[in-house]
Amino acid sequence: MIIRRLEEVISHRLFTGKVIVLTGPRQTGKTTLIHNIIRNFQDVLVLTGDDPDTRSLLAPAHIDTIESVVGRSKIVFIDEAQQIEKIGHTARLMADHLNDVQLIISGSSSLEKNMRTPSLTGRKWEYLMHPVVWSELEQTLGYYKSRQQQERRVIYGMYPDIINHVTEERERLKQWVDSYVYKKPDIWSALLKALALQMGKELSVKDLSKSLRTDIPAINTCIEALENSFIIFCTEESTKLGRHKWSSYKKVFFWDNGIRNAILNNFNPLSKRKDAGLLWDNFLASDMMKKHNWIGAQMIYQY
């Protein structure tokens, strides 16, 4: 099992009088992380938003209902909480009335919007979990064994499920991509492929609009959704055109190399690829972005 830095960070925040919220992309190990943290505690209640009964009880909930559900539990963990209507309201009630209970909530990136309620300001620790950072892999496997995996990780990426299933990487990555674009308009698949080909290069929405025959606002909406889903991220770059003139532009990167390669269905070794340099650039850029979440304060604070 990969040692995740957030496990220690979150463990130190238990019973500090605040709700703990963990969000991030699918299959980054959020549920596993929380279970590792609470496994040695007694009086733990685990709920999931996948369960219809849980959704009906907690969305929206009266304090009497909440107290009945919680009972004598000292830790309440609600997984897939983004599926529970007005979960932010429920969390506020628990924070107000159950001071001796530690509430932990986890879910996909959409959970963050549900938790944006003024009444929780200053009353929650919020963390973002990405795929594995290289230093976490090195800490788990050691320097030598992690170096042996380096090219494989550049090709197949750093999702925990992919690292732990060496012989099934391609199938699992393809399933991930297929499930993401399932029931989405055709523009999503076409745009993902176009962005994968532009990885590490200047992003021109105008050119994308022409090649995909889609209006610019629709392209921008899709790109924003891909950023919010932590599939891609964009960086602002500048270039000097003259002595006193600069031009700014965006570059597009993928949070995970394996997802990008699955989109293009290209898992060839680096020695047989023309984009090997771009893959290395993306691998390093995404690793630095993931580190940014826990270097220094090692968290995203919500005051």
C-alpha cells in the first residue's frame, strides 16, 4: 500500500472541533485513506452517499434525525457525500450540535461546491487528494525499486489502482476514460484527444474551435469542466516579443500521464515515441502541482 502524506496530516486534525472534508478525482484512494486513519478507533459510523437510505435520512436532515443516526458514535465518516442533497447544511448541524463527534466527509470534486456554505466558514479542514506523488512512491518502495518503475510510471501514470495492478494497467486506464466520457456528447471525446495531442504546448481555443467545428464558448465550458474534474490543468506562460513587449498564453497539461496515454491509446515504450520529451515534461509538471497541495502548510485552508 502506498504511503500517502495526507494520512499523517489529516490524522493530526482529528477532534480539533472542525469538519474534515476530503475531495479529489475518482480512484485516487480517498476512501482507503480515511479507512486507514479511523481503523484503530472504536465507535465509528461509516455511511455512503451511494446508499439510498443514507441519502433520504441526511438530505436535508433535522438535528433529531442526525442525532438518531449518529447514536453513540465518536467518528462519522460519510463517503461519496456529493450524492447527498444539501450535505453542507447537514455538516453544519452536526458541527453545531455534536461537538464531541468528528465528522469526516469525502467525495468527488463536485463535493466542494456543496460544502460552500457561509455557516461552515472557519469550521472545516479541507484537503484535496490527487494521484500518487513521486516522493510518496519512493518513500513506500525505496529509491532503487521506485527508479526501476520510473519509465512505467511515466507511461501508465500514478493512480494507486494502476500502480497496484501491474498486469492490468491498460485495461483499467481504458475503463477509466470510457466511464468518464460515457453518455457525454461526442465533442468530449474529440476534445480530449485534441488536448492530449497539445499536451505541453500552447493552447489555442480558436484553433480547437475550428478543428472540432464547435463554437468557442462550448470549448471553454468543456475545458473548465475538465479542469474542475482534475483531468487537465492550464498554466500561464509569457514570451518576450520585443524590448518592452510580452505576450501571454496558456499551456495545457494532464494531471496523470496514464489518462493522457489511454485517451490516445498509446502505451508504447519511451524509446519508440516521438512524444517522450512531452511525457517527461508533463510528468514533472503534474508532480510539482500535486506537491503544491501539501508542501509548507500541506493543506488547503478554508477560513
